[in-house]
Amino acid sequence: GENVEQHPSTLSVQEGDSAVIKCTYSDSASNYFPWYKQELGKRPQLIIDIRSNVGEKKDQRIAVTLNKTAKHFSLHITETQPEDSAVYFCAASIGDMRFGAGTRLTVKP
Amino acid sequence: NAGVTQTPKFRILKIGQSMTLQCAQDMNHNYMYWYRQDPGMGLKLIYYSVGAGITDKGEVPNGYNVSRSTTEDFPLRLELAAPSQTSVYFCASSYVGGGDEQFFGPGTRLTVL
């Protein structure tokens, strides 16, 4: 089945800096790649997603890029703010969804 | 719309006890999922359903059972609880499977002692 690896496991940045989180997947048939944000004690919530027929997608300060050949995709957050502090999960789907282990992002004011 | 709801919020079980985690959605979604999230880890799929009467195993189905008699409800049954089942359980739903946003419930924190 699909295997998703996510790096780094923790990331600390200064407010205003950019943050990048990377994921790789194993099954070339995967066609949907969402990113979820989970605040402490809360449910995961979708922040952005990308499909396999698109290379890049942007929504304000958040962008995702996909390299199908290399089977990796990345989340980019620009101008980070303290409220961006959370755990971020990538996932890959060809039917059922497989999640990465998560990245704990801390934005220092 | 309430979205995806789960009960209970918290539960402590003794080893060997059984319980049912309830999940309901009011978005008329066809697909429903059960995940477990161990501390500091990602989400692991336990079971999923593509519609009423149809269920299938995910990555970690052992020790669990599900049923889907209606579109709205997708209960998860734990038989003979074990400490390894201590986790946070999330139910989710989506309109279609695969390439569609999954909406998560608030979670049930289960401890087995």
C-alpha cells in the first residue's frame, strides 16, 4: 500500500520567516495530496490540497508544489505568524488516505 | 449543519471491556472513515465505508469492527479492549472517496487501563 514520509518532524522559525515541509509518497497511482493543520487538542482541518494534474497551487500565504516524477510534494508557508503554530500533516490518496507522521511547527514571536 | 459529531469525548476502559464509539454526519456524505492517532503520530486508517451496507478494512483493523446501516451513522466497536488501543479516535466523512476533502469529527480520547 501507499507509504508517506514527512520531514522534518519539528520545525521552529521566527515570525515573518518562511517554513517548508516536505513529503514523499511511494505509489505513483496516488492522485490527491491534501495538507491538514491540527492545533493542540483539536481535529485536523484541511488547509490546502493539490491533485496530480497540477504542479502548484497557492492560497494567500500557503502554497503546495507537487513533483510527480520524484513522487514528492511540499507545503510552503510565507510570512509565518504565531497562529501558524500547529502540527501539519501531509497525505496521499488513491482511494483511502495515508498520512505522514506530522511536522510540529513553532513560530516564535 | 453540525458536520461530523462523535460521542463520547473521553472514555476510560478496563482491559477486556467492550464499547462502541459513535459517529454521525449530516452532510449526506457517502464515504466515512475511522482513524486512530497515537501520541505524536499521524492518523492510521482503521475502517472505511463507501456507503450504507458497505465497509472495508484500512491499515490497522485488528481489534475493531464497524457497521454502516444508514448514510448518517458509522459506529466503531471495540471488543476486548487492550492497552494498545489507547489512542484518540477520529471519525471523518467525504462526499466522494479518494480525491475529496475529508471532514473530521472532534475525536474521542480512549484510555485502556
